[in-house]
Amino acid sequence: MTVYESKLTDANLKFSHIYITSFYRKLPPDVFGGTNARAPARRLMHLEFRTGHIDTFVPTHASGRPRTFFQNRTFVREFFKHTGAEPGDVVRFEQVTPYHLRLSLRTTAGRVIAA
């Protein structure tokens, strides 16, 4: 099973998003949508953490270039709240299927908060 990681920054916590820069090119091409929620992708990514889950997509810039985070930030805000995420912690994305990612958090102290 493939696992991707993203180290959290102050900006991630402030704006409720997780950078997917290191692996967005490995996502299926049909999960990239328009510039906002009114222009979603043809298919959605399913993100889950414990009992919470959301179907979302990767937005693009007006130029069509992909952004480096998922569109829905409410789920991410709740993930940060439930895990107590801080800058320097690492979010782990476990690929269950090409369209399904399960999140967990590894703190700077090495503790893993799993699904």
C-alpha cells in the first residue's frame, strides 16, 4: 500500500489545508477540477479520518495549473482539531484505492494518531 506524507506548516494550520505537492502528480487526472466548488472535477477523491470523511477534488488556478491541496477545507479543519496538529507534524495519506486516501498524523514527538 502506498503512503504519501506532507509536513505541516503554520500556513497549513492558518488556512486549513494540507499541501499535496509531493504526490499530486500521482493522483488520477480526473480528480483535478475547476477553480472553485462550483466547477468540480469529473471524479472525487474520498478522504477519511476515523469516522469523518469527505469527497473532494484538487482545484486548479485560472490558468489550469493544479493547486497543491484539496478543495474542501472543512474536513481538514476538523482533522487538525481532532488530532491537535501543530507545525512540523506530518500528515500521512494511505492510498486505499486510487480514489480513496486514509489520513493519519505523526507528531514531531513520533506519536501516531491513526484512523
